[in-house]
Amino acid sequence: MIEIIPAIDILEGKCVRLEQGNYRLKKVYEADPLDAAKKFEAHGIRRLHVVDLDGARMKRVVNWKTLERIANSTSLVMDFGGGIRKTGDLKIVYECGVAIAVIGSLAVTYKELFLEWLGLYGPQKLILGADVKEGKIAVSAWDDMTELTLLPFLDEYLHAGVQQVLCTDISRDGMLQGPATGLYKEVMDNFPGIHLIASGGISSVEDLHILQESGIPGAVIGKALYEGKIGLRDLKQFI
């Protein structure tokens, strides 16, 4: 059964969605992200994906108080990414109740520190974030493109002990045009033991069924929920 993980993206303290990571194309859905989290929990959701958009842009964790409020007010298991650049940042998010940290940019720019964290906290506490556009890895809130290609990037870290990967197709994120199922299948074909979480473009329950039938372990959904393309009641079949 595929694990469904609703997303809460935080910008200026509010729950928002962007289009293709463009901060100028934002839409506010909840003034308080905690309200969204409670709504998800009330419908049987157990897992939450939280992104600190302010943190991603400022390269430090900004919205840690919101993490703390969600952790103290719900029983949701949170994974979190955005702005984690130092060991102090990582300690803050864990202390605020985050179960799993998503590390993307730093895994590209400071491999030694990421591997140090992997050894210190273990693969169950860290998710490797792989944000992809036209086959290349993007960093720094998706503003900068690297020359790294997805499969070799994943191969290096999986050999180092990474078990969980969150892969986002940037071109589809927030566009409701369907997920990059072919890309995710390629990853699963090359790395059968990986716990892959697909992100970007999911627009319908049918998309979730297709990902499940393709053997994808997890999926993050955001805009489709907030726009009513997927109802919270629709998710009960996956819980």
C-alpha cells in the first residue's frame, strides 16, 4: 500500500502552495498551518511533510515554532525540509518534534556533513531530497541547477547507507499535471530496495493508484488536496 503524505509548505507563517517553486506564484490556503495539520489528522492521516519555504530561501530554519506547535498539538509523524544547513539546524528540528529530516541542498554542497549526520542519526532519521528538473539536480530553493544527474547522485548516497529518498519533479510541482511516473519507475528499477517518496504534479486519486501499481512506496500530495481535486475522504482507501 502506498503511503500518502500531505504537504504543508510554510511561507511567512502561512500554509501556501507555489507553482514550480516560484515564490511569486504563491497562494495562501490556511493562515495557520496548524489548522491544516489538525484537519489532516482528523481524517486519519498519520504522516505529514512540512517545508520551510522561508528557510529554504534564507538557508537557515525559520519556522521552527510552527513545527513545535504541530508536534505538541497533534500525533502526526512529521518529516521536514527547508533551510537545514548546519548541525544546529538539524538539532532544532528534531527538538521541535520532527521525526525525519529531509536534506537536499546540503547533500549536494556539503557531502561530508551529510554523511556525518547519516552516521550519527542513522538512515531512519534522514531522507535524501532529490529535486530534479530535466534530469539535473537543483539546489537552493530550486534557484540553482547543478550538473549532477539523478541516478548517479542517488547511487552514491545509497551506497553510503541512505535508504529513503524524496524525489520531486520541479517542472510538475504545483501544476496538477500528473506525476512523473516514468521517472520514479526508473529509480525503482535501478534501486529496488529504495524507499522512494514521489512528489510533484499529483492531481487525482487515479494518479495515486498508478503510482501504487508502479510499486512506488510513498507520495507527497499538496495542491490537489487544497484545491479539492483529491478529497480527504478519498484517502481513506490508502490508510
